[in-house]
Amino acid sequence: RLLALPLDRRLAYAADQNIFFINFERLSIRTRQDIDDVRAAIAASPSFTPAYNNLADTLVKQGKLEEAEGYYRASLEERPSASVHTELGVVLRKLGKTDEAAAELRKALALDATQQKAKRNLAALTGAK
């Protein structure tokens, strides 16, 4: 069962392609140890953006918005993503960084104009409908 797999069993390295893969499918990050394990996975493969995003999502749920902001930004440094720009925009909005939030939400919409969450949050920031 995938849900029962510990983090170390979710790791794979394809030496012929020089690719390090981490399977985060349905991984539940609940404890401080889980967070530390994901941080270690990020350190081992810094270009694997789902690790950043999963950790950032967990930190948001825990109310650690500044820390989540850093992981979303790190993810975007590796790979542009409309959904990550959206999540970063939402975090920045919650932190009261409205100009930065609007900029991130606009970046999300430039990449994918169908991002409803980005549209809603941008409208709330700008007063537009």
C-alpha cells in the first residue's frame, strides 16, 4: 500500500539518467519529523519542486506563512508554475503583502488564465469583479 510507505521507500535514483525521484503521492505530512524528512529530501534533490510545494502546503496549514513563502519561492526558482504562483500570492495576501500578492497572482494568470483561485484572490485585492 502506497499510503503505508515510509519516506525512505519513496525514493529512487536512476543513475543512467541522473534523476532522483521522490514519490509524494498521498504522503501525509503531520509531525515535525515528517517535515524534517521532507526537508532532507529537498536537500538531496533541490530541483524536485513537488517536495517544496508539499512542504509549503503543510506549513500553510500550520500557520507558518513566512516559512511557506520561502518554499513556494524556492519552487518557483526551479520551475515556473501557475498553481505555485497562486499559492504564493494567497500566502502573501494573508501576510498583508498586497502588492507582492497581486504580482504573483498576475504571474499565475499569465501562465494559466483559467486559475480561478488566482482570479478570486486578485479580484479581492484589487476590488475588481
